[in-house]
Amino acid sequence: MPTTTIHFVRHGKVYNPDHLLYERLPGFHLSDRGMRMAQATGAYIAADPRLNTVAAVYSSPLERTCETAGAILDALNPVRAGRGEEPLELITDPRVIEAGNEFRGKRIGHGKGALWRDGNWKLVLNLWKPSWGEPYRHIAERVGAFANEKIREYAGRQIIVVSHESPIWSYRHLLETGHPEHWMFLRKTALASITSITYDSDTGKVMSITYADPAAQVE
């Protein structure tokens, strides 16, 4: 029975000195620490013979995910070259982009431009069903549509997908519980972590879900 494994990687830490809710806004890049996180995860993938045979690397089109994916490719492609294989190139897909959020550009904290001004706090009373933006079900379903396509396209192989906390966890929660709604502060999706989901390539049935946090000790 062929299986397909998709390794969902969350991007590294973002440079955000003004503590803005950046969501899908352009111009938000990895911080120095975030790049070290991405490099640590890239080194972890490149050093593991179970991971360094991936057939493709996908990413959300946002800067922070593309930069994380770039660090992974920088670590992975020399290993491929050593085996006489062609280098992989980054492929972007909007279905794994960050969740939509009506608070984009707001600042976490107090004062002018803060999230809690102008009655915005009323929209965050129910953290199970975010009334401030894209519903969890829509997030999970668009990631699921991407996954279902790739399960068959890469039957018997594995790929890496660099995405964001909310899409990764909402999709995983849907697979594990049957519903994507969750308490957002209990997500297990650390920066630059890897959530690996293995499927039956023929049926799409989930065979296993594992988790690794290679960048946990990066300062």
C-alpha cells in the first residue's frame, strides 16, 4: 500500500518590533532568530534520511514562509547534489496561506492603533469560532483541498509544505477530531516545527500524525 507524507512546517520567528497583527500584510520577514530557526529545521531535515528524500517543497506565498522554505532548500539541495539528484525549487500555493484576519495592521497592546480600542475586543470573546476573520472550517478545508491533491500527485513519496500556525493546526484538528474549531492558545505548532501527516495514497486515509520541534533551543 503506497503512502504519501506531507510535512507541514511552520515559519520561523518574524521581525515585528511594533507588535502588529501582520496576517497577510507584505513586508514582514524573518528576524535573525527566525532565520536561525529555519536553518535549524533545514539542518534537521537534511540530516534525516527519512526526510531528505522529499520530492517537492511548497510554501505559502508570504515572505516569512518563503524565507523559511529557502533555508530548508539551502540545507536540502546539497544533500541531493551528493546523491546526483537535481535541486528542488520552491513552489508557492495560496491555499496554505495565513488565515484572513480583520485586525490586520492593529497593534497588540495599548494606545493608538491597539487591538483593544474602538470596540474590537467584542470580536474576540469566542475564541473557538473566530468572529474576527476567516472561519476555522474554511481554513482547514482549503488546506485539506491542497493536501488531497498532493496525496495522489506524490503517491509513495513525501513533500514539505511551509505554512502558518492557524492553517496547520486547524487542518490537523479537523483530521483528529472531526471539527476544526479549537482553543487558539492550546495549539501545538511551535515556530519552525514540523507536523508530519502520512496518508494512504489511494484512499487519502490518515495513517499517522507526528510532531517535531527542531528549533526549540534556538536563541
